[in-house]
Amino acid sequence: MEYNKEFWSAIDTLVNQSEIVIDRPKGSRHPKYPDFIYEVDYGYLKNTSSMDGGGIDVWKGTDQNVLIDAIICTVDLIKRDSEIKILIGCTEEEKQKIFETHNDSSNMKGILIKRES
């Protein structure tokens, strides 16, 4: 569908025109939930806005050959909000870890949407 191409093109533009800030590197602990350890670099796009008032969230993987090929849409029943998170350069294994991260509790669920070739 043409709409899909336009959506991904808009995401590409947003990311390409933004600085990626990794404030929670792989191996770091979540500031509010110290038992949670990030398995993939996590951060945001500087000078953007999201539902939680911060920048648009990103997961930054280790694959240098792929740019943006997926997003994850989340619903958080505790915060009562929904967000998208952009996956940048994530391997299939990293995408699986990210998916599991957003689905390991009854209070948060996520759906992974992959970009069609």
C-alpha cells in the first residue's frame, strides 16, 4: 500500500533529522525498576515529543546495515497510555528481545510491526 511507504518515509525523515540520544545503554538498569536490565540500547530522538512528554523512544541495535525496519506500539495499563518506539538497526534477535520486554507483564503489551521490503 502506498500509505505504508509514506509512513515509513516519514519515520525515516524524522530519525534522519534528529539526534539519537542513548540514555539507557545496553546492560544498564531502569531508573525506577532496578531489577530491569536493558538488553538493547534505549533512548530517544532529541527535540521530538511523545505521549509521556519526553522524546520519541528508540531502540538502537547492533546491525549497522539496516536502518529503520520496525516499530513497536505499546499499551501501558498502569500509565494508561500508548506509544510507538522506533527500532533502528536491530537484528532479528534484538527485535525478539524488545518484543518480549514489552510483553513480559500483564500491565504492558506491545505489537511489533515490521517494515515490508
